[in-house]
Amino acid sequence: MSELSDKVFAPRRSAAETKADTTTRVAREIQDLELSAREAKTERLRQARLAMEAAAPPPEEKPKRKAPVRKKA
């Protein structure tokens, strides 16, 4: 009996709520698409950086400077 009463007396959404839900859904879809595009770009750039770092020769080490000699007073 409760299933029937839930269907018959179910609250109906107003047109404003329906439009708001549609706007929210579309906005979230857009954000999800932007997020996936940003993550794909980040991964692509990371792979390119790692490949470039692997191909680059190791940096040369510079000789260390000697500490200046302090004069005694």
C-alpha cells in the first residue's frame, strides 16, 4: 500500500526546480569535461618533461669555492 501512496502522492517539482536541476547537471558535466581535459594535458606534459630529462646530459658539477680566510685581530 505504501508503494502506491508514494507514487500517487509524490511531490512534484516546480518548473524553477527542474530548470535549476538541469542547469546544475549541465554545469557539472562541463566541469567534469574540463577536469578530464586538464588531467590529460597534465599527464601529457609530465611524460614530455620526463622524456626530456632522461635525454638531457647530467649537469656538470661546479668546483666548490674555498671559504675566505679570516684574519685574526
